[in-house]
Amino acid sequence: MRKVNILLILTIALIMGCKNTQQVDDYATFIKEYESKVIPLVKQSSLAYFEASISGKDEDYQKSADMQIEITKIFSNKALFEKIKTIKESEKITNEVDKRRVEVLYNAFLSNQVDTNQLKEIINLQTEVEKKFSTFRADVAGKKLTDNEIEDILRMSKDSKKLEEAWRSSKKVGTLVSDDVIKLAKKRNEIAKSLGYDNYHQMSLMLSEQNPKEIEKIFDELDALTKDTYIKVKSEMDAILAKELNIKPEQLMPWHYQNRFFQEAPKIYNVDLDKYYQKANIEKITKDYYNGIGLPIDDILAKSDLYEKPNKYQHAYCIDIDNEGDVRVLCNIKPNFNWMGTMLHEFGHAAYDKYIDSTLPYDLRNPAHTFTTEAIAMIFGRLASNSEWMKGMINISDKEVQEIKQPAFNSLKLQQIVFSRWSQVMFRFEKSLYENPDQDLNRLWWDLVEKYQMIKRPSDTKEADWASKIHIASSPCYYHNYLLGELLASQLNHYITVNIIKSKDFNNQSFVGNKEVGKYLIEKVFKPGSKYQWNKMIELATGEKLTAKYYAEQFVNN
């Protein structure tokens, strides 16, 4: 009996050993097949999207959509999904890097386990919406204006009638795309429900390793954290704006806040940052800064497209073409403060992508999370209003540094608080949109704007104002990551200031010429890619998991 038992145990052990070997072999075979299909298609798709963003041509957008469809066909392949699912559930892959890759791949395949025709419809519809945004020009007084030109009017004009016309004209793109965006929301929900989720918003967060309840808790905490401060600064802001516009504070409307969505703080402090950049070479400054901190970007600049062109996508983004070093940025540079900040922001993304460890598996050569790359973009984007940075990079005088230091920081602080409240609108709108796409979305939008931004809704708005925000259509359930990025940016700023700069001044660090900053970011943040779950990476890099206390320390309690 004892011998039988021993033989049985030995037999089981041999069988399990064969199974272990088989799973490892299956994994290697799966990866080989997967990479041979995906890698070339992703590169073609990225190149097509980049070209379409520049040209605005129908055929280029269609090529981009076609490539995306081919990629989704791979990730929606049920046989491939079953293979990665079996490998994951077997728990026989013991190498930590491979285990992490299996997790990432499993989530990617799971989100696409739906009918390919559904995915094709979504991709084609989203591409059509993006094309409409790209080619839309607001009609103001019979003249077609770009987004940059609309923003210039809203920022600089003191004529209420002109401001209202520009603002209302910009909102017409919302009505142009709103029906399509609602269709997109419903189609995304169909996919989410078919995979066992309540809606697309819930699925999107969970498959990106975020707990929806925890994210909502963070937003509730930030609402409580910023509300009283916001009420105070909003009252001060309204008084200043009303005086400049020669109206009463209670007459202020959305078009009086100097940008289309009040996502940026109006210029109410006695500092004109635009004037310092009017004659500046924004591209060269960006290059010199990143090179100076040990993050050379010359190769990225050489492949980027940075200036306005007819029909070109009017916003800005960074794209990693192939996860193998071809990183590019699209911008529409103008010599002003906004575009200086945008260039620093986008090349923060680019530096992150460039310096991810190239020896990692293909699918781990991405940031730890979308908001961790936003954090890097934000910590650098903030520098455009930093007087010490301006001294180091555009040679303003010591006298000017002292003159603008406090008002410039006040402007940054105001921007952070304003953006925090705007992010509340976006997060809660998208959550509710996917919970019920058939509700009165414009009413929902303005209810949230009034609650969190404390701006009056127009009584006679005829456009789908909510749909004029491109992110709702093209980057669904993403926007909350910008605010999480701001939290992490402050956390990284605190760590670098204490441990590398050896200072307690958290508001005036510029990092100009400090290659130790670049070295730290490469080793602790960039290089790991998505080797670790995002909060583990943050803890390894800063000694703590993500926390809002440093954001509060820097911008709310300061």
C-alpha cells in the first residue's frame, strides 16, 4: 500500500512536471505568434494615425481606422484569448516579469472579447468623430477660426458680445458630433455588459487596474479638500474679472473665464507670462532644458510635427510609434506661455516613453499607468510659470524673478485649484454618461459645472455643450487620470526636492541643468515601464503609495 502511494505520488509529480513544462512551452509559442502579428500592425497603425492628424485627409483617417481594426481582430480572437487565459489560470509562469506580462495581456484580450463587427463600428465611428473635430473651424463674424484663435479671443478680449459669440461658435462642434458620441457610449456599454461589467466606465477603470470606488473616494476627498479654498479664490477671481469687463460679478457667464471650459485659470494676477515667451524659440528652449537634465530629446524633435497646418489636429499629443524608440510629439506651437507649458508637458511624456527599458518584453514597454506618464508631463509643464526656471532657461533678470515669483506661483496655485474642480466635472459626467446615456446630458453637464466650477449655465444654450470636449469622444474615461497625475507630480516633486535637491522649498525648484534629476527619473520611474503595478512603482520610487497630502501641501494649504 505504501509503495502504491509512493508510485501514485511520483506519477502525479511527473504529470505535473510535464504540465509545467507544457505551460511554459505554450506561453513561448503564444508570445511568438502574438508578437509576429501585433508588433508590425501597431507600428503601421501609429504611423497612420500620426499622418492623419497632420493631413486631416479622409483616406489617411480611414487607413488609421483600418489598421486599428486589424489589431482588434487579434485581441478579439477567442482562440488566442483562451490560450492566455489558460496560461494565466495555470499559475505555472513563475518568472515575475513574465507573470506581469501575462496579467497585462490577459486584460488587453479580455476587453476585446466581443463581436469584431462591434469593435469595427466603434473604431470607424470614433475615427469619424475625431475627423470632425480636426477639421471643424468656428465661424465668428463670418470668419473661420482655429481653436488657437478662439482661445486668443477668450483670453484677450474685454468685449462681452465678442466673447459670447466666440464661445458659442466653438460649442457648435458639440452639436455636430453629439449623436455620434452617444452612439459610441452605447456601443461601448454593450461591450462592457457582454463581458460582465455594469458599464464601460466601470470596465475601463477596472481593466486599467483601478478600483472605481477607490477613485471616486479620491475625488470625494479632493472635493472636500479644495471646496472652501475654491469658494474663496473664485470670489476674488469674479471680482477682478467683473471689474476688467465692466460688469457686475453676478453677470459673469461661461465666456468670461478666458477659455472654453474654464479648465485653465484666468489671468487675474499682476503677471503677464505671455510676454516672456513672445520672442522665445519654444522648441529650442524645450530641447535645451531636457538635454540639460540628462534627458536628451533631439531624436524625438527630429520626427515630431510642431507647428500649425491647414486641417491639422489642433491639440497636442505624444505617441510611441513602436515601443522600440520611435517617439513623436504633435503640437501647434505659438510663442506664448500656454504652448511653452504644453511643449514641456508633451516632451515629459516623450522622455518617459524613450527611456523605458528596451530589454523589457514588448507589452511592458509602456508607462506603469496612463496617469504616471501624466504626472511626469505635469511636473515639467508646471515649470513654464516658475520664475527660477524662467531665469535659467530664458534669462530673465533677478529683478524680474523677484517681481513675478509670488504672482506666478499664485497663478500656478490657482490653476491647480481650478483644474481640480474642472476634473470633478469630467470624472462625474463620464461616470453618469455611461450609467445612463439616454438622460438629458446637457442638463447633467451644466448641473455639474454649476456645482463644482460654480459657473452659471446659459439659459438659452442650443448646442450640445458637453460634446464639444473632444476627450469625451476620443479618450473615454481617461480624464480623471490627469488629476491623479497632478497628485503624483506633487509627490515626485516633494521626493526630488528633499532627496536630490536637498531643500525644503517645494515651490521654486526648476531642476535646470541638474542631471541627477534625470538619472533618478530614468532609474526609478521610466526604466521600469509597466513591470510593476502602478502603486508598487510609486512606492518603490518615492517610499510611499499614491497620496494627496503633497498636492494639498503644495497648493491648498500653502
